[in-house]
Amino acid sequence: MRHLRLVAAVVDTGSVTAAARVLHLSQPALSHQLRDVEERLGAELFQRQGRRMVLTGAGQRVLDAARKVVAEVESAEAEVSRLAQSTHGLLRLATECYTAYHWLPSVLRRFSAKHAGVEVRIAVDATRRPVEALLSGALDLGIVSEPVRHRRLAGAPLFEDELVAVMAPDHPLAKRSVLHAEDFAREHVLLYSIPLTQSTLFQQVLVPAGVTPSRVSHVELTEAMVELTKAGLGVALLARWAVAPELARGTLAAVRVTRRGLRRHWHAAWPRTVRPPPYLTAFVELLAKAGPPGR
């Protein structure tokens, strides 16, 4: 690009001295760069006729390319700069937990009120792999339950919540103040459709204690898991805010797991760029302020 601009400037101004002023270079520096490009191409681009610089055939070909390429690059730079400042755009996002989609709509309403020109597209298919989707370019923003440490991704802390054991109010464990690993040994545990290696209950509580529940069932939807626990058919691990209405009505009971509790620290992650779109930054700030209901 530097060489192309140099050739165009010499032609437009008619001399090396004038071109140097336009490009904010000294005349010796410009002359050196011109010799450099001619040596690189193995051809003279100009014939020196006194103070005049006359294009050769090779020089004309380079000038033709310079007119097209420099104009295209400058147009692209202007367009990217405009988009970076624009209030219009597309924000593709996903969270790594299905329950998070229950509180996202309230955040989206507040965001849309200020950024009506931004289309927010929720990529449910990326729910179980938001980091991979970010790295592949399929997502613009991921909401994850632990810090993302990857050189190609940037991130920011959002909020935290607590996972609790949820069960029917008349369940034998419902009156307990805290549950430990051994309390799950005789229980039917309901989990989302994920490998046990990704289960917080198993990896942080049961596996370290060497405890295996009597039965484990995988359930895809939060609503189904809630109804099964309300019917006394199992014990589930859910975010406290996700079952807050049922807890208030007394149709479910929630008990802390371990004395310290199982807390998740949510973070936003996005592809690392020189400057992310302003609307992405605004969405992250809104997430941090709002968070899930009842947190």
C-alpha cells in the first residue's frame, strides 16, 4: 500500500519533491522507497527527465493497480469506521445454560429500547459450546459460567448466582438446611442432557466424595425438570432464581448444597478485536447491571 500510494502521488504531483510533501516524507526518504519498489519489481517505473517523472509502461500498470486498490482500501476503511460507530448491526449470542434464556428477554427489552437498530439473534444451537462458537466466528457474544482464558477472546465479569437442590415440599430432604454428597446416594437425580463430566453437582460434590446416586435421568427442558420435581419424581440442581416463583408459591423446596453453596460466576466473552462494536459493549454493561431476576 505504501508503494502504491507513492507511485500515485508522484504521478499526481509531477515530481518527487512535491510527492514527498504530500506523503509527509523527506525527499531522500521518498527516493529511497521508489528505488526499493523498482528493485523489488525488477523494472523502472519512471524515466527521469530533468525534474519531471515520466511513467514507463511498467509504471503505468502499477499506477492502474494503485488507483483501484488504494480507492478500494480507503473505501473499506471508511465503511468499517462507520460501522464501528453505527447504532445498527447484528449481535449473535448464546449462553452455556438453558435456564439463562428465561431471564434474557427482560434484558433484551431494555437493550432494544436504546438500540432499536441492532438485531439480537439468540443461537440456541451453541448453548453447550459457546466458546467454540465464538472461536469459529458463529457467535459475537457468549455468556459463560467461568472466566474464558483464550488469547483470541476478551471477557468481562457479569454476576454470580447459586445452584440449589430442588425437590417437592414433602420430600424427606426438604427440611434440611444443607445437603452434602452422601444425601444424594439414595436419590433419583435429574440433570440436563449433558455428560456427567460437565455437571456441577457431579464434578464439585459427588465425584470427590465417591458418591453415586441410585438413579440419574437426563432432562432437556427446565420446565420438565420443574414439573418432575414438583411431582416428587426426583431431585434437581437448578439456579435459585430459576425456580423463585415455585418457591414463593410453596410448590417446590430448595436446599443449599454444601455449607459454602454452589455458586457460579458468570462472564461475558467475545472475539478479541481492536475495538468491539459499541452496541456489544452496551449489551455487556446492561447484563452486568441487570443479571438474572432475584439475584
